[in-house]
Amino acid sequence: MPKPTDPPRRSTLASGLLTAFSLAVVTGLSAAVGIVIARQFDRGAETDGFFAAYGVFLVLVLAAGAVRVAVMPPLARARDEGVFGSVLASYALATAIVALPALALGVLANEWTAAQLTGGLPDTARQTAAEALVYLVPAAVAHLLAALAASALAAHDSYGTAAAGYALGSVLGLALILWRVGEDGIVACAWGTLLNGGVALAVPLAGLALRAERGRRTRLAVGSRLAELAHAAALPIALQAFFVICLRFASEVETGAVTSFTYAYFVAAALVSVTASSLGIVSSVPLTRAVLSPERAARHVVSTSLVSFAAVAAAAGVFALVGEGIVTAALGPAYAGDAGGEIGRLIVALGPWMAASVGVTITFPMLFVAHRERALPLVALAVLVPHVFMAWLAVGAFELRGAAAALTVSTLVVLVVLLALLSRQVLLSVARGLALGAIVTGGLALAAFGAAALLLPATVAAVLGVAAFCALLVAFRGLGLRQAWGYLRTLE
């Protein structure tokens, strides 16, 4: 129950828009870093090595996002029960214990780790990865702790402070990169990432200090918190490992393939993050306070996913028409022609993966609300091994398009398993709802962008295609989008 002194709660839609705006700022500034790398260092062994190390950072940051959504429900309950301070301290200790092995591999054994990541790439790639790991892994650990602090603020129904911390960290990190990259090389991008993580942690910590709500003392139970974090992080780490595994096989295609696939993945993951991740984060606490029936769970997944599908479909349509031009304009002349066109086509190929990832992102937090998370480590192990063989075969047969296909299939399998863990009823209801939503949204996008492409030059067709797609969404809102929007507005 809210305390008498608490401010009125925002709706989930309002909090989601606030969080989405923060993620959009962070994503935009991260994109700016990618543009700096592309324009300063072109496309080759050095960028391949940096992005191989950056994949490790992404694994840990995705784990941080999982921690954020997983600990929100118990922290919200702890605050209502008056034991908030002790529960938060136990999570902090457990997170620190988890971070130590990662720091050892990234800082103390960085040369060995870099060699495993870069495979058959030139020695320049290995050296670049080894140097970057020393800064990227501590940056990722800072994000792990920042996620915990953000979850603690969410238990107070506060999302703005953490959002400001992430945005400010991104601004300062980019500023450092722009200042030093010309003189110090690509390692300056790792320095900026570390500064970003430090600020993202410091701001929500300051917000927590101002609230300073300890409550009654209770047993820390660090062991049980470690188990909870394992349940929370195992599957997200496996999902990000899907990408890292595909990168590893992409390194065998040709020099520059790792860089191309990474840029395409960044764009696709950014769309999922800004839409689905923001809504998944802010809905955890409201769902904890509600009764989560199978009907409510199915409605939540379908309604939230439909809002995200629209953004994914629009982006895929734009990149299908003018992807090469966008990539070349953003990343520079080194990506003109075949390189830029390849990235644009890969973004479109990742469209089904984006849709599957939206479903996974929305469903994942609900497992913790429903107390169905204990099987997640087993699920992670069960899906990871087949993905290795699938990615190996797919990349060998279809190169980078095969990597996109392997990501899609493995992520769809994870989505089905997560829905089944909630209940068979949820699985069937959501499968029908998401399939219909994907068909309707994809069909409207195909009609809007396809008709424009037949009649107009590509650039004009892309602009008018977006306008036509939005108009069609409004015209056909009765097929589910209006109900989805209404649901999110009333969830609080």
C-alpha cells in the first residue's frame, strides 16, 4: 500500500514514456559513440576487436537490466513490510559477489579473454580487445549496481532520478570520448563508457541517500539473494550470449563482418530497448501490487507488445527502402556501397528477432511477479547449447543473414518457454494475440511502404511510408492497438 506521504503514482504509460525518453537519450548518445568509432577508425580489425570486447560489456549490461526488473517486486514488498534497508543491503552484497569473477576475467586476465573473443582475427583485434576490456568490464559492473539502485528507487515509485542518471552519464561519457579519441585512439571509447557507468550509479545512489529509508533490521540472507540474482541473470546472459556466439562465428566470415553485424544489432536492440524494455521495467511494481491471473498476464503481454510492434515495423520499413543511405550518412564513407547496404539489409533481417525480443522483454519480468523464475537457469542452459550449433551451421551456410536467422529462432524458442512457465492458458492466448498483432502490423507496414516504393523514389517513399503507416494504424486501431493503449494508461 502507498504511504500517506507518497506522491500520487503515475500511470504505467506515463512512467513508461519517462523511462522510454531516458532510454532514447541513452540510445541516441550510444549511437553517437558508434558513429564516432565508424568515422574515426573505418571498418577493420581494430573495430572488430573493440566490438568483440564490447559484446562482453553488453552481456553484463543486459544482466543488469534483468537484475533491475527481478528485484523490483521484492524491494516493493520489503518497503511495504518495513524491511527495505536490510533487503537492499543483501542484494548489494550479492551483486558485489557476482561481479568479482567478471572483474577478474576482464581486468586481471584480459589478454586470455581477448584471445577467446577474437578467434581468427588479426593480432591488432586481440590487442584492442584486451585494452578495452580493462575499462569495459568495470563499466558494466557499475551498471549492475546502478540497476539495483534504480530498482530501489522504483520501489518508491520514483523513475525520474535513475533516468536522469543514465542520461547524464551518457552525455558525459560521450563528451570524454569526443575530447580524447583523436589523441588516444579507440580506447577512449572504453574510457567514456566507464565514466558513463560511474555517473549512472552515482546519481540514483544520491537519490536513495536523500530518501534514506532503513526500516526494521532483518537477516541479510545473502545466499538466497545470490540465488535470486542467478535466477534473474541466467537467461538474459544466455540471450546476450546468443549475439556474442554469432559474433564469434561472424569473425570467420571476413574482416569487418563483426563490425557490420554489431552495428545492425545495435539498431535492432535499441528499438527493443526504447519501446519494450521501458514498459517492462515500469510495469513490474504495478503488477506486483495486483492479482496476476492468467487472463491479466496474457492481456499484459499482448497489449504491451502491440505498442512496440508498431515501432519495429516502421523502422524495418524505413531501412528496407533507404537503409544504405542512412548507414552511409551516419557512419561515413567507409560504409558506402556494399558495407552500408549490408548493414541496412541485416537490420531488416533482424525484424523477426525484434518482434520475438519484444515478447521476451515483456514476459520476463512477469515470471518474478508470479514466482515462476526458479527454472530460468535450466532454461538458459537448455537453449544455449543448441544455439551454438545452429549459429555455426547458419553462419556457415548464409553468413551474416544466417546469424540473424539463428538469433530469431533461438529467441522465439525462449519466448515460447517463458509463456509456458506462466501457464498453458497464457501461452495459447498470447500466441494467438501476438501472431495476430504481428500479422496485422506487418501487413499494414508492407502495404504502406510497399505502395510508396512502387510509386515514388526511395527517400520520398520512406517518409510517406511512415505517414501512411501511422494513418493505417489509426484507421485500424480497433484491431487491438486502441485496447492496448487503453490498458497501459490505466495500469498503475
